[in-house]
Amino acid sequence: MDGRRISFKQTAARTAMLASLTVLVAACASAPSFDTPDAAFSGRVGLVETPVVVPGTQVKLAGSDFKPGQEVRLSYGGAALGQGPVVVGADGKFATQFTVPANAPVGTHPVVVSASKPAAALIHNLKVSPNLPLSGQDRYNAASQKLVPGLYQAAYSAKTDRVFVTAAVGRPPVSQSELVKVNAQTLAIEARVTPPVAPAGPARPGAAAPAAPGVYAVYGVAVDDTNGTVWVTNTRQNTVAVYRQSDLALVKQFDVGTVNHARDVVIDEALGKAYASATGTPRVVVIDTKTLQVTKTIEIKTGVRGADKSFSPMSLELDRANHKLYTVSMSTEEAAVIDTRSDAVEKVFVVEGAKSASGVAFDAKTNRLVVASQGSDNLVIVDAASGKTLHDVKVGAGALNVAIDHNRGLAYVANRGSGTVTVVSLDGKIVANLAGGTLPNHVIEDGKGSVFSVNKARGAEDPLGDRITRFTPR
């Protein structure tokens, strides 16, 4: 003791200070040290073996372009996922797995992928899709028929009671593609044609010769009963073509580049106009159905402030009575309305709840627009006058296209990932969830109560793929 007096207050203050220092030292001792950062990190992560994730799914993630020897951990909301760190192999790759909780909500979940030695991190957006059980099969008669490989879209001719179906297999250069004419009652093929050979593509870097040409593969399709023709989109060649309904003879193959990445085509027969969506650009191309000449290109400007992306039109829907054309954007979560009399854009509005929208249909009786969205696995039902979302219905993985039975007020949604066709009333109630075979791709209605769905196959031996199915309410 040095003889100095220490008051009670001084003693308490010193004790408190020492306690604080003890806590700080302990915290510093337990805190992780910073690792050397990977300045040139280019790692990638993706799902393998589990293309569709629903609650309770065991998920396998694989990474590539990591550094050999790095230790990788997964976490969500601060909690670890899986069995701990996995070491990256000499090839820069790793694989790990974890189980999605059975009570996980539907939606996109950010999984943190962190690496050490050297340090790096990225976010993998894990989409958890609805797991909707089949229902309502007793309310429908279903007839199905195998057609040709690579079914894509279908269009119905009310004049001839025929369905025209497009098909294309694989990526460019596509050598197997057909336009098929089907009897709507028997589902038998009555005629089929392979498109002509397309011009050779540009040579790939380092290649000695131009890419093999393939054919003008057909994807989107629409009928023009006034002129007895069928219009198709040649997406890979950025153009469109016209065939005769009667024998599928080619009427006109438009030049390469006429419509960039042409996706959908619809016909306003009363006005003699064809409309094709140029996906990847903010444009819809207008073509005269008599002269077969391009007359206008409509540009759709996004209404999203500060958006770094432009409106990218996908499906097209025509309100024939009122000459209104509807389309949805895959990139900006918007819908647009075009007056086909003037070919002017009337309005563009945000579709709340739609992520990566692709399918669209309109019901004039209720003035409701329905939007099928791949990114959010839902059908969004919108008041077309106000743009307000009325119902957000979770239908299935990869909701791709939609058609409306206007007499019954029912929307049919093709869920490519779930393998189902979900039937939803226009007031947002699920009426049925029907088996759609492998990879349902498109749905159309015939105006008489029946709906036709076409689906793609997983390989040549898939018994449930490449089929057309007619659903008719009992």
C-alpha cells in the first residue's frame, strides 16, 4: 500500500474498467484474423442434380474456378449449412450439399458461399419453389398424343379446328425442326414440314470455316384464318416465316435479322397486322399480312427509374375486340399495352410480384391481365386499368406460359419445372393442378372449353415428353 486513500466510487470505477478490458481482450482473442484476399477471384457456384428445389429438398451445390486448397463454407442468415468446410480440389472444383428445411418459405434465398486461404465470397440465390400436389383430375378429361421431338408452342385455328405445333431440337445449329398440323379432335398428325436450310453462321473464334447452317428452326406460332396462313418465329435466325395452313407450304421466309431473337407472334386479322416480339431488345416488329412487308418497329420504353436494363418483350396477347396488344418484360418486371390501330404504346406499368415474367393472357370480361413468371413461380392477376396486383398465386416451378378459358374464367398455367398445368380462377383460387408430363412449355385455348398443352422431353426415350394433351372440363 502506498498510503493513498481510494474512495468507494474510485474502486468501483476501476473494477468496471478492468472488467471492460477483460471482455475486450477475450473478444479480440476469439475474433478470426483476416485472411489474404483473393484479388482475382472468379469462382462460380450452381445447382447440380436438383434443378427444382422445394422445401425438404437435399441440395447439391458445385463450384468451379476456385483456388486449389481453398476451404469453402456455406451459410444462411449467419447459420452454417451442411457438414462444414469442403476443400477445393486441384482442378478448382468442389461439391457440397445440405437439406432445405421442410418449413422453408417459397422464394429466393441468399446462400453465402465463403472461401478462405485465400479469402473470397459470393452469394448464390437459391430459389425454393412451391410443391403443389396434383388435384382436380376428376374434373377433366385428358387426351394425350406423342408428336415429334422438341415441341415448343401451339396455335389453334377456329376455322379449321386444327392445332399447329412448332418443334426444334437442341442449340444452334439446329438440324431437327418441324411445323406440324394436328387434328384437334383426334390429335393425329395430318401434315408436317421441315423448314429450309438457313444461311451459314459466322465462323467461331479460331475456326477455319463458318458454323454449320442448320435450318430455320421454328419456335413461336400464330394462325391467320383470314389469309389461311401460319406464322412462325425463327428465334435462332432472328426472323419470322409464313406457311400455308392447308399443306404447310412455305409462303415467305423473311430475311435473317428481321426480328431480333423473335419469340412470340400474334395476328390482328381485322387490321391485317402481324406482331413479333424481339426479345432482348425493347421492340415489337409490325408486319403487313397482305404485302408481307415490315411496316413499323414499336419501341417500348421502361418506366422504371434508374433501370440499367431495357424492356424485353416475351409473350404477346391480343385483345381482338378492342385491338389492344399486351406483352410482359422478362428483364424489368413490367407489362405494356399497345394500341394496334395506331401501333402506339399506351402505357407501361410495373407488375408487382412478377420476377422474370414470360407468359401473359388477358380477359376482357373482367379486364384482368394474368402474368406467368419463371423467376417467382407464380401467376400474378392484375387489374389492367390500374395496374394493381390483385392476386399472387404460387403455382409451380418455372411458370412459363398461360392461357385463359374466357367462358369459365379460368387461367391455365404451364409450369415447366414442376411438370404441371395449374388451373386458377381469375379471383385467385387454385381449381386444379394437372399432370402436364415432362417440361410443359405452352398452353392454348380453343374458345370452346378445351385447352391444349405441349411439352418437351428429357431425351429420346422419355415416354412423357414431346406430347400434346387436350384438357376438357367434364
